[in-house]
Amino acid sequence: MRCQKLHDWEVTPEEAERIQLSLASRIQRSLESRAPIRPSTVAGAVVSAEAAAVAVLRTSDFAMVEAQRVELPRPVATPMHYRPGLMAFAYGPALLRAFELVESPVDVVMFRAHGIAHPRRLGLAAHLGLLLGVPSVGCADKLLCGEHAPPGLERGEWTPVRDGDEIIGACLRTRGGARPLFVSPGYALSVEGSVDLALLTASRYRMPEPLREARPLAEGH
């Protein structure tokens, strides 16, 4: 996979926040011009303290098509790791190197991170989706910003995550009785489309299959 370079990565936290604000308008335009997708392949992208990993699965049976892993350089700790909302600048370069190794077609990417449910509307899933030019979705366990009502206990029930008057994601029950997942559009998908993709890929467990497959790869299991 190829990615476009829109900015430098070695910047100060203040410069990183300015970059996020400048790119957020492109994300908004991609959401407004979104088109429905029926993915044949979905990639899951996860980063750990050890490595960045991408797992590409078929949606027909969730069989693994391809997996790539890139170890993180040492030391990895930078100011970006300690300021909320700058995950893309801490881990984005390693994830992009993993994506550059992927040779299989990818219709959509799911990230273990936030999309537009982010103070500057540019979480890692939105940021990297834009650079890759591929529709993307963020899936996270906790919110960075916004509020929501609790969803019902049945699989598929969800409530909108709102930041003021803006809907920036969904609190989604992917498995009956399990903790909800926070799903938000990354690039070129709506909130509803992101929810549909999460439910399509979370067929047996709370976490979508592409992310379940990528996690142990990132952690070296």
C-alpha cells in the first residue's frame, strides 16, 4: 500500500496539534462525500509498545490474507506519548511502514484507536486513513472527548457520542451484555457505516476480528 506525505513527523507537540487542525477539514470533506462500501477485505491495525502490526482478512470467512509487522525503534518514549490526542505522531510512522509492506488489496482499515472522536477531529484512524486514501474506522475502549447515553444490552444497540451539537461516533454493543466499544469514522465513512462495519467484523467476539488478529502480532505472541 502507498501513502501520501502531507507533513513531517518529527515535530513538537504544539506543531503536531496545528497539523491535526489543518488536516481535519480534509477529513470532514471525506465524510460529506462518503459512499457506501461492501468490503471484500478489511485490514486491522494495532500498535503495542513493541511493534506495529497490520492483519488483512477476507470478510467472507475472516481468513487471514496477509500480515505484516514492524518493530518500534528504541527508545520509543517521546513527548507525543504523554500528551493525549497525539497517538498518530507517536506511532503513525511505524504503522505506515507496516502498511507499505502490504501487497494485498485493502478495501477498508480498522484501527485500535479513535477516528474523529478526538478533540481536534483527527485521531490516528482518521489521520492514517487520510494518508493511505482508504476508508477507515476507529475502535477504542475509552473516549477522548464527547458524551453518550448507555446503549441497550443487546448486540447492535448503540447511542451517539456527541461533542456539543456534533455527533462524532457511537457507543456500540458489539456483543450482548459485554462492554460497549467506541466506534468513530476515520476517513470516508459515516457514523452509521462505521457501526455497520464494526458489527460485520465483530461476528463472535466484542472486538472486531481484524483487530483481534492484529493484536497478538503487534505484541509478539
